[in-house]
Amino acid sequence: MNPRKAFKVFGENIEVLVTSEETQGTFSMIVQTSPPGGGPPPHMHRDEDEIFRVLQGEFELFDGTQWTKLQAGEYAYTLRGSVHTFRNCGTTEGKIQAIVIPGKLDRYLEAISPFNMPQDVERVLEISQDFGITFVTPDQQT
């Protein structure tokens, strides 16, 4: 499937395969390419559930309490309101696909794509709040 859109978020490539606009907000599908150690910081979604599938490489998914290793072809999910993240735990670039229900994560990622961390942290946090996404510090991960 060819991407509908592509951009970088904090240096990592994001390809939007299915936009929320195409599905009238019911879901979106993205692929994120991450270097070793890459991935988003721990966070929660107020509104979205996510289904992850590792396309290439090795990833770990954090569910708020523990890390679970995933190989290419394996699936995992997270539910709205739960602390989670993923990271490339391999030694080479990896790709992870996310199906997001309902589908506005593609709009969020595109909205934060022009910004860089840490200098733009305040603007990223504002946009995140607007989309119902909260970043979580290690002491909040319960």
C-alpha cells in the first residue's frame, strides 16, 4: 500500500497509509520507521485504541507496567486511557504499523511534525492536549 502522506516526527519517518479523513474518523493506519532505541515517549490517549504490528526488526511494547518483546509479524494492542509506548530494541532500523481506532492520530502526528524537541516542547504539549494525548513521566507510570 502506498502512503497517502509522509513526514517526520522528531526525526522518525511516519507514513500514513489510511487517513482518518478517508474513513470518516473511524480509523487510521500509519507506519513508523524507528532507529535502534527509537520510539515515542510514554503517553496515554484519551480517545484511541491502537493495534500494533511489527513489520521489520524487533520492538518492545510497554503497557504501563512491563515491556513485551515483539518480532516481525507479531501483534499487540493498547487501550485508550492506558500508559504505553514502544521502542525499537533491535540493532537495525525497524518498522511498526499502527491501526488507530478512532482515527485521528494521523492528524495529530502531522500537526506536531514541524516541531523539534526540546525547544518546541510547550507547543507540542499544547497540541497534544488538544488531541487528548498526555505524556507520562516515569514516576507516573503505574
